[in-house]
Amino acid sequence: MTPKIENLAGMLDLLRRLVECESPSHDKAGVDGVVAILSAELTKLGADLQVIPNQHTGDLLIARFNPQQPADQKGFLLLGHMDTVFPRGTLASMPYLESGERILGPGVSDMKAGLVIGLAALRRLQEQGNMPDSPVTFLFTSDEESGSQTSRPWIEKLAQEACLVLVLEPGLPDGAIKTWRKGVGEFHIVAHGKAAHSGGEHEKGCNAIQELAHQVLRLQALTDYARGTTLNVGLIQGGMAVNVVPDIAWLDVDLRVMQPGEAERITEIVMNLQPVLQGTRLEVTGGLNRPPMPYDERMQATFEHAWQLAAGHGIPLTGSGTGGASDANFVAPLGIPVLDGLGAIGGGYHSPNEFILKDSLVSRVDLLAALLQDW
């Protein structure tokens, strides 16, 4: 059953309001503005609301439906984030825009459209009398783009109360949902050397940048495409002047892993790196932020069940994966079925060209409602 056109118009109105409420991860006022908009919409749906205060990042919002069910009855968890990567003021050069089949704007795909889809699916189920008998919880997080440091405990707590977690991150450009994701980590490495005049006393110095050059080659060599493991030294800085032997330099390296256990293997190597040049020393911090979400037996069974339910409604469903991570990565190691990428279809994430396909708002409501109704 396709939503009435006025319901689509309502979705577009809500999407515009969310996009135009700029909400960078570290802008508490901006994210709390999204909380206010969503709270008003959820109140109309009769949800029980709980706001989790955050001092430095935006508040978290939890909406519960059918909370009167027994506490030990497993329900559904819908998961989405309210923050974006775009700094306040981006709307001036990147306004919300409906252009043909595309809708553009900061955070429109990642992932404010997913929030709209989640609310629209719940509204439809209520109107049709098809809401699940089991509890439905919708967790809106505030710091996914910056690592989910404050959100993670709530994600893990609520996921353990669910039989299925549905993550409303954007789908892949071909419409596939995400059935695997790489784990993500980061290391910060500081090399300490000894400063000296590069002309008069070059031999008395220990070049921290030279030391880091050795470490860059070591780190990059740990990439193993066969295992799905990549390391990327993406930032490096050091020195104070061209005529001074630098006594300090640092780098940041991004880690992506596919296989469980691989992050631990790489972390042990990186944390035990030794300097090459005499007179230098290294400081290494960091580690894994999000564990991998592999396409294992549990994920295969979860996707196959979802495919069958979708097919029963005439909805095509495909699955694939990405090297990027989401809050679904925190759910997978808990042994709880999870499906990701149920949000809008589009592309250009985190770029001035971020967009969604308007029709996907309707098709993703169809899919999400079918999964909640029949699971």
C-alpha cells in the first residue's frame, strides 16, 4: 500500500525542517534543535519520550511504543543519528533543494531522511492497525559522526532488549541494504627527536620527521587487501622551520578491518612499534573505535528472512557492504540480528553534492513497515 500523496508531502516538510536545523556533531544547540522537532512529531504518534541529557554534545532521544509489554519481551530497536558532518553555516552555500528526482542539502542522506522514513513507517503501521504487539523503541543518537562516545552505552543497552535492530543509515546507491561493514580504528603516533641547527650542528640533532617517515612505510605495509585490512596515514605534521632539525612530529593513521580478530592483531603491532633512529622515541595512542560487522551466519540468516518478507510484499531487496562504519557496528558483536542501510537511497555523502532520490522515501517506508509488521 503506497502512502497517500499528502503523506509524502508531510515527509518532505519534515525533511526540510530537519535539514534546515543544522546539527554538527559538536554543536549542542543544533542537535538539541533536532531533538525538539522530533519530539513534537513523536508526541503526535503517542510515543513515550525520554531525553538523555548531554553536557557537551546534543541530548539523546528515546521514543517507546507499546512500553506496557512485559520487560522481558524482546522488541524492535530503530536506530538513527541526528548529527551531521557539516559545520553550521553550510546552508548558505548548500541549501535544501528539491530538484527533479533529487533532494539535496547538508545531512539529507546521512541521515535525516532516515529519521523521516522511520517516523513515516510507524505512522503508517498505526493508521493501518498493524503495529507490532511487541515493544518498538526508536533511539536517536547525537554523536555518531564523531564516534558515538556518549551514545554507545545506550545503543548497546537497548539493542540487548531487542530481537532485531533496524538502522536507518542511507542505503547504497543501487538500493542495497548494508549487510556488512568494516571495523574502524585510529592511531595517533608522536615521534620525539632532538632539535639542532640544520646548518651548524646538523649532526647533533635527531630528526623526528625522518623517524616518522620510517613509521609511515611500516604502517602502510600492514595493509592486506586479501584480509580486507587497510591502514592509511592521512595526516602528518612536524617541524618549526626549514633550518631546524625537528624534535617533534606526529601522524594519524586510519584503520579498517573486515575480519574479527584482525583489529587486535594490528593493534598489537602498532602499539609496539619501535623507533628506527637512535635518539628518537615514539608515543602511540588509539585503537579500534567500531568493531567489524561481518557477513557471518547470523547476518546471512537475518538478511534471507528480510528478503523473504520483502518479497511477500513485492519489494525487491538486495544486500551488500561498505568500508565505512555506523552504529550498527556496535550491535553486531552482541549477537543480535541487525540490518543497516534502511534509510533513503542517494549518494555524495559528506560532500557538497549529498542527495537522496525522492522516490526512495516512499519505497523505504514500504520496506521498513513490512519488516516491522511481519517479523
